[in-house]
Amino acid sequence: MKHAMALRSVYRVSAVLSVVLGVLLYLPSLGKAAVEGIPCTPKPTDMIINYGDLVNCQIDAIGRIDVFRFSGAAGDTVRGQTSKLGGAGFPSLEVHRPDGTLIFCNAFGNCPLNQTGTHTILVSELGNNQTVDYALALERIAPPSDTAQPIQHGQLISDEINGVGDIDLFFFGGEAGDTVRVQTSKLGGAGFPSLEVYRPDGTLIFCNAFGDCLLNQTGIHTILVSELGNNQTVEYSVTLECLSGVCPPVVVPDVSGCIKLKGAPLPNSSVVLMQTNELDQTTITDANGCYKFDSAVSGKSFDVIIKGPVLP
């Protein structure tokens, strides 16, 4: 159990989420106000990154290696990719398990994990004889990370790849035998959007030229959108349509509650949702002492940490 700072009270709720909980969320289009990308730590770079991060860095000396670490679980499929931002060379990456062994990722940069713990990404220049500026993106395709947006059948969402090398994820519900159409359209910018569709087990679905995809697994499917060459930015829309089959709506579990202290609502208190191998989520209770998390991950136990005032 985590403990709050001295002189503060901590209230904890534990439970297990079932696969289907909560209410349907029909989210509006989400805009990104600023260009994504965070700078890497000063050299020698050795930093912790999370799913959804886009890190801008550089191999600024011939032969240098940059180190990035992330928490991953056996059975997950993650995408790690580098994009060139400048310089004479080209970036290259390797992903290593917690025991130090190399993971053989595919040509897309998708890496199936078979160990749980801290994984390591090494980035170097391809020939170890040049310098290069690069962007590093990390995402979890299956199960989709908590940065992914739900998309319902019949919904159109507008978004943007607004940092070179960025990755956007969307997820939807599907059953084996469903046929769905998934497509992107360019709305603006210099680049062109590209999409991939993944099964619940993290394997790629080969959709036809129209974007029609025959599903052969039941569960949460992932749409990955990037810029075609990973060297431009682009504004785009993505749409999902059910052509045949059940095409169930995606259901997002929520964790919510209200807090009282000696019978009175507890407003403006920090509440943290914690799940294994997920980013902690934080919110503040409203005037009635209530809180809500709309993107808890199904099938995982969770802890809710409530940081209240000093007990009277």
C-alpha cells in the first residue's frame, strides 16, 4: 500500500474490473493544442518513458547510445519506432526484455512481450558513423494503452499527427465474422495519414484496398494512425462503419464514487487511480465530493488512492 505524505489521510478502494463495465462513451473529436514531443534528458540519456510518449532526441556524437526504459507486461504488443528529424545519419532501435535478451520486433516495429517488468530501448545511429536528430514514439497496441480513444461504429473523429513520428490509437468492439470498414481522410498538413488495424491479440489484420476488414477474433480491436512516411505532420479524420455482423459497441469501464468526511462532502481532494502496468490517473473531487475515471482498463485490479485533509 502506498502512503501519503505525513499529516495527510489516505483512503483506498480496491476491486477487480470485469470485461464489460460502465457506460457507453461517445466522445467528440479531440484536438491537440500544442505540437507533441518532449525533450530527452541530457547526455548520457537514460530515461523512463510511458506509452503515448513522443520523445525528441539526438545522437550528438558518433557511437553514442541513448537508453529509454518502460514498464511492460507479458502478452502485450507494443510499437516502438524512430523517425529522422535531421542530421546525416539514420536512427535505429533495439528492444530488450527485463532479463536483457533482445526482442525480435517486426518490420513495423511491433514487439510482442513475453516477460513482465522494465524493458529497455536502445537508440543508436544505423551505421554508428554519423550523428542524427530523431523522434522516438512508444505505444501499446494490444491491449490498447490508456491514450487510445474509443470509436463507435458509425462515428467520425477528427485528429492530427502534430509531431513527426507521432502515433494515434483508437479502439472498437468486434466479433469474429464481422466485416467493418476503417478509413482515414486527409484534412490538412504536408503529410498523408496511414492506418493499420489490429486484432485483440496484437496481430495485424490485412484489410482490402477499400479498408474493409474481416474480423476473426472477438474483443477489443485497435486502429493505429500515423503519417505515411513518419516524416511529416497531418490533420486527418478516421471513420468506422459496420458492413455486416454483430459489430458490438465498445464499452469503456468507469470507476467513480463520492467521498464524505464525518458526513460532509470532501471537495477539491486529489484521487489517484492505479492499475498494474498502466499510467496512474489523477482527478479532483467536485463540490459534492465526487470523482470519476472514464478510461480504466478492463480485466485488471485497481487501487483508488484518496488524499484527504488531516483528520479532525
